[in-house]
Amino acid sequence: MAPSKRKQPEPPTSPPRTRTASRSNMRVTRSTAAATGSPLYSGVLPPTRKTKKAKQEEGSSSGKPSAPSGSGSSSSAAAAKRIIVIEFCLLSDKFQTRANEVREALEPKLPAGTTVILNPKKARKGCFEIREKGGEKFISLLKLKDPYDALMALDINKIVTDITEQIAADSISNEIGGLAIDT
């Protein structure tokens, strides 16, 4: 006996049902919700990442407030702008202890408005340097190798007196240079 024929499916009278993406059932991610301004995740979005801010150069290392820039004589204006930078290597704690010793000894002896900054930028390897920002170098020890004999041989009291004398001499020469002498 021959097999019976299968029943033919009835042709559909309505168009086939397909899923279309509409706003109600569309997949929504945080990024697409933020881009389209969807109220679905308006309050749920995580805060944006904070970028690292550069250290403020004035007042970040010392507790002294800077003098107002518009008042005072020429020496106080020059002292207000003066910034001493101590740059030290981060490979060993010896550099940091020496830098802190110099800063603690130097700050009380400096004129008002002068600030001392430790490592405003990434320090160089094997470096211990004390300088005026944008000016002269007081001490520069570069390419130091372990055990850092040159660093350990520094006399901090002598360094501090030399720096304060140079700053005092510069401020006196600035005062004389700023005065008009009539003869």
C-alpha cells in the first residue's frame, strides 16, 4: 500500500509575524542610553572618571601663603615670585630624607613669599638638584650611583646658608637695579 499524502499547510492569510526592533523592546546599553538621551538610565549612569590633576606649584609643599602680587616694593614683588625647586630621585629614601632636611632648614630662613617645592615633575634617575624655578642652579648632583657618597657628604647647613646668601644678594641687586639714581 502506498503512503498517504501529507496535508498541505494552509496558505497564510495575514503577513508573517516578524520581530521588529522598537523602542520598547530594543536592547539598551549605558552608552547608547547616554548617546540617545534616554530617560531610562538618566540617573543610573556612573560618574565620569576623574583625571589626575597636576600638582599645584604654589603652596603645595609649604604652609606659607604667597604674598599679594600687586602690593609692596620691588623686593617683595620679586620675593613673591620666587620659587625654589628641590628635585630628587625616588630610587632610594636617602634622596627624600636629604630633600626634606634641606626644605625644613631652608623655609624659615627664606624671605616671605618664597616657596619651596619638592619634585614638581617626575624626577630624573640619580638626581639631587636645588634650583630656582626658571633661574640659577644652587646644587646639581646628577647620575649618582649607589651608595650615593656625594649625596651623603653634603653639609646641609652650609647649603642653606649659601642659598640664603645668594637670594639676599639677588634681592639687593634687584632693589638697586630698580631704583633710578639721579646725579
